[in-house]
Amino acid sequence: MSRTPDAPDVLVVGGGIIGLATAWRAAQRGLRVAVADPEPGGGAARVAAGMLAAVTELHYGEQTLLGLNLESARRYPAFAAELEAASGRSVGYRACGTLAVALDADDRAHLRELHALQRRSDLESEWLTGRECRRLEPMLAPGVRGGLRVDGDHQVDPRRLATALVVACERAGVEFRRAWAERLLVVHDRAAGAVLDDGTEAAAGQVVLAGGSLSGRLGGVPDDVLPPVRPVKGQVLRLKVPGSYAPFLSRTVRAVVRGSHVYLVPRENGELVVGATTEELGWDTTVTAGGVYELLRDAHELVPGITELPLTETRSGLRPGSPDNAPMLGFTELPGLLLATGHYRNGVLLTPVTGDVLADALTSGRLPDLAGPFSPRRFAPVGARVRQEQPA
Ligand SMILES: Cc1cc2nc3c(=O)[nH]c(=O)nc-3n(C[C@H](O)[C@H](O)[C@H](O)COP(=O)(O)OP(=O)(O)OC[C@H]3O[C@@H](n4cnc5c(N)ncnc54)[C@H](O)[C@@H]3O)c2cc1C
């Protein structure tokens, strides 16, 4: 393949946490890396709560994803420590655990089902009575009927994580191209970089598409390779726990209230994140009165004392959803083009493992076994899948 002299080995399109972790890890392996994004370190991480919730986010039919989630959770402490050392910035990793509670008989039945599924999956999770829940977290409503104590589901601060990744990338020599990638460059049937909206070209040996919910919109990508990613809106509130109230909550508390999920994530610095709505409304990111009302109503039922706290921020963001809620990692049918997208509601949790998997793939030309089930080729059109399954 002919290459532009001095072109980097890899162009990452999208500088959210997934693109940045990929770029950082690839640069650490000795590759020359560029990232195209008008605002690296932006994206959904500016909104996300940062729960590392492999166990409490378990859903029926997502056992394969569970394996990847658990692996990433296992890598988090070392990843956070290494990133903090490389960037000189804290990422707010907090091994605080999670309590999932039930407010009425229906919620309790739902939580019992989740507990049974967790037990069948060999996960650590302990059933507590309402009184035991309140002993752990005295601010909980007196009506709490029971709950699950999950000591292995922790948290990180996604905003700090994104900032630390930008600094670590800069220190590792990653080049930032602060512009939109308008179109993939394809030369001799191979991805060879991108055309940017500042009128320049960013040539590279391999391209990683990590554009979050916008990943399906990059021009020039053949239709059968374009990732089937859709935006799933989430509204989130931030409150401030004054120093005199501390500790308000000591761990993440979550519940399903009348069918909608609500969680409260207490940071060490006194920030309390309350989330999140789940809305299929395209690229709309309006914060609505209804969204804020529902979050406050449900959070208040869980922890009545929150109405005393200052409300400091309301915001919404877009989760990059995929057809099976699992990410797309690795090679596509177009040589030179890899995907790192579709992380949906677990993108913060999956950041360490994604960076490692993509760096492995970029350097070795092979997708690591643990990422096999997450190959983008699982969504290839039937014709392309048949071709791929036949020996060359
Ligand atoms: C409300 C909410 C709560 C969440 N809570 C959690 C949680 O508790 N735990 C968890 O694990 N996950 C959570 N998530 C999910 C997590 O935030 C996302 O999965 C993750 O941030 C996705 O990262 P990303 O880098 O793939 O995409 P994004 O964050 O969307 O970043 C993509 C980046 O690519 C850039 N881009 C796109 N197209 C182009 C282009 N053509 N050219 C140049 N740049 C481009 C964009 O500007 C953006 O900066 C939450 C998400 C939301 C919205």
C-alpha cells in the first residue's frame, strides 16, 4: 500500500473517552497516532454518571456482554492508577460499592429476579432487608422494602477521566486535529485517512471510527460497513452536598421506581449525580421540564433529603446504542477500517478494555479472543457474512 510520507500509523475519528483510550494505548505501543475531533474530551462523558456497574446493570440476554464488563471492571484500578500517573490528574475512581433498593412490592419482585440472575451468573450480591439497607444508608426513605448490596460496582468521574486521557495522549505524542472528519478516505479499496472540515486531509495507515452516537454518519464509509449506532438520550442532574451534610450517601444508590431507573452517585468532592432518563428521540439534547421532574420525583421517593440540596446543573447526552446493546470492536469488511463504538450505557466502564483490545488489534492485525463476540461483523449483511464464512 502506498502511504503519504510522515502520515501517522493510525487516525482515530472521535476523541470521546473511547477514541482517547484507543489513541493513548496505541501510542504507548509505539504507533504514531492522530485524533480528529473539534473538541477532544467532550461527548457523552461530560454527562455520564460514571457507574462501573457490571453487576447491577446485568440484563437478561446480556451474559456475553457481562464477561466483557467484568473484565473491564477488573482492569479499572490499575488503569486508573496508570492514567493518573501518566497525566498527573485524578480520575475520581472510587471503590464505594452500590446498593440497589426496592420501594414497593413490584420493585421488590423485580429486584429478586435480578438477584436470582446474578446468583446464576456467579456474581457477588447480597439480599438485605429494608432495615439493613437503611442501616447502611440512613438517608434512605423509611419505605424502602429491601435491596441488593453489591460491593464490586464502583464509580469514576467521567469528566476527569476524559481530561486525564487528553493530557495522557498529549504526553504520549498523540497529535490532535481539532476538526470534524467529513469523509473517510478510501484508496485502492482500503481506508487511508479522512477529509477534515478545515479543508485538510488526515492520511493514516489505519483508521479507527470512534464517533460515539455519530459513528454511523461519517461520509464515504460503504453502506455494509457503516455501524448501526443510534443516539439514546439521557438527562442527568447534578446537586451539591454541602460539607456540613456529609456523608449524605456513602455509595451509589439505585432503584427502579414505577418502571423507570433512577440512581444517585455521590462523589468524594460533594457532587451528587442523579440520572438518568432513557429516550429515543434522535439527536435531540433538550433538557425538558418533564425529564427533570421525573428524576427529582423518583430520587425524592428514594432519598427524601435531596430536596434540601442545591441543584447545580441539568444536562443531557447521547448514549451510542447498538442493536444488541454491546459495543462493536475491531476490524470491518473494509481493510484498514476498525470500529470502537456502540458502547451504549457502559462506555465508561468499558474504556480500559476497549483501549487494550483496539491497541492489540492495531499492532497485531488480530482481534484478541475476549473481543471475538463483539466483532462489528456480527451485524454485516447476510451476503457479506456468508462470504466471510467461506474459505478464501
Ligand atoms: C446520561 C448518560 C449516563 C451515562 N452513564 C454511564 C455510566 O454510569 N456508566 C457507563 O459506563 N457509561 C455511562 N454512559 C455511557 C457513556 O457515557 C458512553 O457509552 C461513552 O461516553 C461513549 O463514549 P464514546 O467515546 O464512544 O462516544 P462519545 O462520548 O459520544 O464521543 C464521541 C466523540 O466523537 C466525536 N465525533 C463524532 N463524529 C466525528 C467526526 N466525524 N469527526 C470528528 N469527531 C467526531 C464527537 O465530537 C465526540 O467528541 C452514560 C451516558 C449518558 C448519556
